[in-house]
Amino acid sequence: MFATSLGDDGAELRPLEPWQAEEFLAHMDRAREFVDRHVRLGEVVFDLESARAMLVRYAQSQAADGGRIYGIWVHDTLVGGVMFRLFDAVEGTCEVGCWLEPAATGRGLVTRAVRVLVDWAVERRGIHRVEWVVASANAPSIRTAERLGMRREGVLRESSLHHGVRQDNEIWSVLAPEWSERQRNTT
């Protein structure tokens, strides 16, 4: 229905909806091993039914003004995505997340896509606090949080179980005044 250009390289941000479950699954099959190193998405989306279920869950959440999910396409191939894992307009908070398949890394796609999400959340929806929760071992995701101007607030030691191993998770965030000031200074 709509697409937002992410630059001159043919990358676009689009809604990722239930009717695209087959395309989402094919993408996850390419991305699974890479993504699964740090996040459970590879475990959650493993067949057509689970792919559709996840997209339906986000469609229902979006209809209730909650979380939302978007795909990143490069030349009409789904290569990754970003999401509002949590979105609470009343409280003025949200959590963003991301994933990519290996062939799409190193091009700034996630940074550009998350920037679109944060701009919309802060400038259009009045969100005050945007969070980014990342496994401490996920250096590329931490670098993205830094590029977005987020601040590391702390580490939740051994706060989640991933492949039977307790992992530390870092909390990064940016507040609306910080985001708006940063955007004014970069334009």
C-alpha cells in the first residue's frame, strides 16, 4: 500500500502484513542462522503457519495502536525488518527492534529504517521515550543504537535465556527532546 524510500540504493521500508507470510518465511529461511545468534525470531518463525501467526499478531497489535512490524526491501527482495516491539501511546513509550539477513548487512539499512520509525513515533505520535534492548554480545546492534544517538542506560545481567545460556541485555534509549535536537542539528 505504501513504501518509504530509505535512500538511493533501492531500499524501501514497507508494512509487513499477513498476506506476505510466504515471502517473510523465505526471508527468514535465508536469515535464520544469522539472526538466531542473538534473537529468538529464527526460532519463532519456522514454517508458513508460524510466519503468518506472527504477522497476524502484529496486525492485531497495530489495530489496537500497539506494536507494529515493517519489512526492509532492497530491489523488491525482503532482506530484513524493523518493528515497534512495544508501543504505548498513553505512556509515551515504545521499544524498537530489528533484524537482517547476512547479505544485507553493512549498508546502514537498519539505521535508516529505525530512524524513520523513531521520527514517526516522536514527531507524529508524541512518544517521549524510545528503547532499544540488545544482547550485550550483539555488537552490530549496539553500534546502531550509538549511531541513532541512543544512550546506554544499563545492563540487565543474565536477564534472558537464549539457546540454554543466560545472556546479558543492555537497555539503550533516546528521549524525544534529545531526538528532536539531534535531528535539528543534522539537517
